[in-house]
Amino acid sequence: MISLSALLVAIALFLLAMGMASFVVMLKGCLVVREMVRRTPAMDLTLLLKSPLVPAVSVVAVLPDASLQSREFARRLLDLQFGNLEVVVALNGRSEADLSIWIQEFRLIPSARLDDPLPEGRGVVRGLYESPEPLRLLVVDVDAKRRSSNAALQAGVVAASSPVIALIDPECDFDAPLLLNLICPLLEDPKHTAAVCGTMPPPPGLTGLTAYFGALESLRSWLARCAAFAGWDLLLPVPGAAMLVRRDVIQSAGGLRGGPMELFLDLHALVRRDKNLRIAFVADAVSYPRNPRTWADLLRRAAKDQAQIGRALRRPGRGGIWGIGWGLPALFLVRWVKPLLETAALVAVGAGLMTGRMRPALAVLVLLATAGTGMLVSMAAVALRELAAFHGSDPATLAARFFAAIPENLGYRQVRNLWLIFGFWQSP
């Protein structure tokens, strides 16, 4: 029978190997971004803004209410610089008062599209409202009592009228030229580009541990799950990402069966069947995760992302669990197995030290395999970000993020592991 000490040694060695693998993956991401920056031609955004050759885009967003934050996000979408832009807001969970606020603030009227009700929206869509002013805003009133946010997203996509659909995370920040930068891969190769996903690390902004911890998480995701996975044709959306998907490609993939994660899994299945299609990645001048201001913001972001990954793993879609190769199993190891093993090992070490039945050397090995490798990976992410970019950073912010890796792995990491373990089973 295997002793507890031998089991802890095996877990520690596994966690050390996982830490080394994380560094290798981030290094791959760094090299991918450097190559992208080197070979991507600069485009005149003014010409793109005025060119009639740029396809129309419908930005679809699911918003829960008529709060100031929701309405400000809608206005930011309307302020995006783009020649032919439509904004579709799907209201999921609203009250009668919420709908009245939207109607009054944006001067909405019932849409003429209700003359031909959306067949896919029967039982889901209660009404469509649009602005008679130059604002191209369409509000989809979704019956949330029987439906989920994914159904609201589906209703918004069905109601949209443009050949290209944009999905922007409501919890991200972006600048006005976002769509102009995101559309470039579609213009360079419109026949073979099925979708575009873009995100970048958050720029210097808020200070404090919560902001630094959020920035470190974003850096790791940007290098690994975005850049490195894009280099291996395994790209999946992350918190703060913005996406463009051709409507005809969504239809070819079987429609929208869930959120952005499920959509990209189905797109990968389609790309593997049709070798002429590809999914492009944009690593700069696009959207980025909003800096968390509180611990609750950190928790909400981690739990939401983990719930989406868990749903995708439980319902991988048409390609199955191996639909994008080793990508989904690797996410399962990193996002659930690893936190579970780390937590179990630390609990066992704590109990062993309290009872005097564990050698201090073994406790040190477990601490190095968990917190120690975590510090090195986070510090490496900060350094690799500087190597990937061809523009400088603020030295104070760089140093703060670098050394924030120490407290991140001596307290926050252990709490985050619990969030990830339980968040995996929650509904997104």
C-alpha cells in the first residue's frame, strides 16, 4: 500500500512538471506574439472606416438590467468607430421598469421586424425595439423566466442583420477603434477566415493587490490560452476577449448552442473538417479584461470563467472531448485537477505538521511545488510579456506586477484554488 509520504512526493513531482509545462506554453505564446507583430502589416484605420468593402458588423451583447453600468456599456458599443455598425442588446432578466428605462433613454419604438416574428425566438423573445434616430440600436426583450443567458445570446444573434457577428465580453474595456483592428484578419483573407478572437493584457491602471492579481491572471491567460493555443490552432476565448464570427460560418457549424466557448469548440470542429478555414488571433489594440477593484470582482471573474470551462468540458459538442486535440483535457488538468491536488496536498501537509507525523523536508517540497512554482510562473509571465511586446512599459508597474507574484501565491492562490474547484460545477 502506498504511504502518504510517497503519495505527497508523487503529487509534488506532478505539480512541478505542471509548472514547467506552464512555462513552456507561455514561452510558446511569447514567440507567437513576436512573430505576429513582426509579420502583421500596419493598416490605415481611417481608410477602413470609410471603405465600402468592409462588411457590416452586428455587435451582440447580453445585459441583465437597466443599471447605469449596463447602459454605459451599450453607449460604449454605439461609440465604436466603424462604418456600418449595428448594436443588438439582449435584455435577459429585466423587469418592466428596466424596459421602460431603456425605451426612455434611447427613445426606442417597437421594431418593424415584429411583423415577421423570429421563428427561432418564439417563446424566448417578448419584443423587439429599435431607435428611430441615427443610432443603430436593436433591443431584444428576452423572457428570462424560462431561458438562460445563452438563450438570450442566441436570440440576439438571430435578430442581428449583419453578415459578421461581434461578441464582446461585458466585463472588458476597449477603445473606439476595437472593431477596426479586429476586422483586419477578415479583410486580409475573407474567404478562409472563419472567426477572429482578440484580447490583450490590461494596461497600467489601478494599483493595489487585487488589480495586480487580476493583471497576473490575464497575463498568464493571454500568453497560454490565447497566443500559445492560437499557435497550435487551439484558440479559445478568455475573459475580456472580443470576437468576430461570420454568420454563414455559425450556420455551417450547426448554429449557436451555447456561449462563446461552445461556439469556438464547434468552429474548431468545422475547421478540422474544412482545412481551408482558420480562426485568427489579434494580440494588440483590442479589448482587455477590466482591472478588478475588489476581491469580489476577482472571485466573479474566476468563477465565471471556470463555469464556462466546466460547461464546455461537460458538453464538448460535436467534436467531443478531443475536438480540439489535447486542448480541453489540458484545461481540465490545469483548471481543476491541479487546484484539487494542490489543495489536498496542502491540507495533508498542514495536518501532518500539526500532528508531528510529517518530515519538514517533505512539507518544504510540497510548498515549493505549489507556491514556489506559482511564483516563478507568474514572474515569468511578466517577463515574457515584455519580450513579446515591441513597446516599453512603465517600470513601476512592471516591478509591482513582478513582485505581486509573491503574495499572490502565499494566500490568494490557495483561496482561488477553492473557487476553481467549486466553480467548475456551477452554471455560467
